[in-house]
Amino acid sequence: EKAAKELQDQAAALRDMAARHQTDIDDVRRTTARGQAAAEDGIQTLAERHRELTEDYQHHRSATEEGFRAHADRAHESDEAHQRHWAAAEAQLRDLADRAKHQSAEQQRVAVEG
């Protein structure tokens, strides 16, 4: 009877130990599941932030390129305007020189005839 009691006590101790081990295993599984869920949330958050930053970068890059193109267009238009202005000024100078030459020739003719 004493041996049977010892066996029953040992069996109870083993059941208690198995229950504690099962509790530990369940705790580890819950902790692992929470960690995995947190990691997946973190990965999702990083992916969303990466997408946002990529979109922002593309937007700013496009805006910068448009700004450079607009600046280049304005510079080209300004250059063309300056060229037109100089061409007009040169034409005026040629016209004034021609008039002065004709006027001088006319004055010489009048002086010779006069």
C-alpha cells in the first residue's frame, strides 16, 4: 500500500510537472504569436511608409523637373527676345547710318551746287 501511494504521488507530481510544462509551452506560443503579429504590423507600417516616401519623392522629382523645364523655357524665350532686340537695334543703327550717309551726300551736293 505504501508503494502504491508513492506511485500515486509520483504520478501526481508528473501530472503537475506536465501541466506546468504545457502552461509554459502555451505561454511561449502566445508570446511568439504576439511577437509575430507585432513584426507583421511593423513590416506593414514600414511598407506603407516606404510607399509614401516613394510617392513623395516621385512628386518632388516631377515638380523639380517641371521647374527646370519651365526655367529653361523662360531662359530660351528671354534669349530669343534679346536676339530680336539686338537685331532691331542693329537694323535701326544701319538705318540711321544710311540716313546720315544720304544726308551727308545731300549736304555735299548742295554745298557743291550752292
